[in-house]
Amino acid sequence: MVSMKEVAASAGVSVGTVSNVLNAPDKVSPATVARVYAAISRLGFVRNDAARQLRAGRSCCVGLIVLDIGNPFFSDIARAAEQRAAENDLVLLLGSTDDDASRERVYLETFEEQRVRGVLISPARDDLNQLRALRDRGVPVVLVDRAGSGTPFSSVAVDDSAGGLLAAQHLCQSGRRHIAFVGGPLSLHQIADRLAGARRALLDYPDATLEVIETSAPSVLAGRRAGERLAATANGRPEAIFCANDLLAIGVLQALTLHGIRVPTDIALIGYDDIAFAQSALVPLSSVRQPSARIGSTAIDLLVAVTEDQSFIDHISFQPTLVPRASTVSV
């Protein structure tokens, strides 16, 4: 690697002058700036930003850790966060845990070693001790897609209990009474809250039942497995299925279609998140929409606020909305 000392020698200036050209060019004459940049170009010098950050004790990078970047919901959050970060002269670094607490720990350790400006995170587990330690060492933390009430962290999330209520109410109002909930793992707060909301909705329909089919992951493949299980049920097949996210719903739809079960004629189907694929599915999926872009941009806004005042705490909760489509046409 070419050093600043070599650049200085090539340009005929001091190392301090090269440093000023890179960090405070207004202190150097235009002719000297041009001479130094000519040497940089000629030698192929790349500045050691890690060393600069170490000296300054401050980085332009922000770490974002999500549960599954393969889920378009989290991709949309990341894209919006990246755009808002750029507006604040920040760069987003991304990690995906696949709901694995050990991977989450590695990302947190790595981001701290890189001295990121702060961390945005959708935690994989309830244990927030590592996040507390990170905050205590001066690294701001914002919870994303996870309510932070009762924690020392600012947070931005959606009222998932209200979303589950909307989905189950919609199915009951369309005349369905035997409903299956497909989702998991139930250790994830988001999924457990959606199930709780669905159960709350059924309190208004005494003749309605809710069967819970827990999956190992909120993925298309897990949805296909659940759909195969439901399709193989000879008696007591549900009249409607509420999937904890759209990926699961797409998998269930694939399995039902392969078995000749018609959606919504035989079984109504609704998902959650309203990802782009929901509208373009073979049977357009009804879904509960989360404002993913607003979640991502708001997370950066909260982080900037916490960076400026570490005593700042705010909890923002958006309300979901129902998006009915062909998969739940009334019977």
C-alpha cells in the first residue's frame, strides 16, 4: 500500500500538508492541492479511513442488522434506511442474522470494532444485554420492527397485534369461521403479536375457531410445508388461512394450487407485510401492509437524534392497514 509519506515525497510537500489536503483543503493553496492530488493519482494512494476514524473516534458508518434480508420487507427497510443515511452523510453497513442469536452477536462485535456511528437492529431474541453494553460504551442503538417500550432504546415498529386483528376480522367478516394461523417461530415477537391479535378478533365470533400451525421459519419453503399439511387433511380442513407474512402465504398458495385446492373458493388466504410479490401472485394475495419505507427512514432519524443526545428516547409505532385482494373474496 502506498503511504502518505510516499505521496508527500512525490508531491514535494510535508506529510502534514498531504493530511490537510485530504481533511482540510481550505488550509492549503489550490496549486498545492492540485499537486498532491496529482501524486495521489500517479501512485494509486488510498487513504486508510479506519485509521482516520480511530483518531477521530467517530465513523460515518451505521450498522443495520435484520432478521432476514431475503424477505422483501426487510430489503425495503434497508433501502429506505440507506437513502436516509445518505441524506445525513452516513453509509449503511448491513448484516442478516437468519434469526440466529450467535450471528447477531458476531455482527454486533464486528460493528463495534469498526467503530460505527450507531446500530439499528431487529433483535433475534429477548436478551438485550449485549445491546445495553454497547450503548453503555457509547454506541447508540435503535430497535427496528420491535417495540422498545420498557427498554432504554428508541424504537420504530408496527402494531402487529392490531395487524393480526385486522386480518382475522377480515376473514370472519367474509363468512369464514374455521381459520388456521400459519407462522413461526412463535418466539419472534412480531409473529406472536400477530397471533395474539387474531385471537382477540375471534372473541367477537363465538362460533369461530383458530388452529395454530407453527413453522420453523417465516419462509416460502416453510409455507409450502404447512400448505402440504393442510392439503392432506381429509376432514376439518380450514375455510381460511392467516399467514404471519407474505412469504409463508406464497408458499401455502403454491402447495394448495398443486393439490387442486382453489383460493379463495375452497380456502381464503391472507398474508402480512404486503410485499411486491403479494400483488403479483397467481392469485393476488390479500395482506396487512406495513409501511416498510417509513420504518427504515424513521430508524435513521431516531439514530441521528440519539447520536446528538444520548438521553433521547422515543418509541414510534405505526398502524398497519388491510389490503384486500382476490385471495379473500367473500363467499
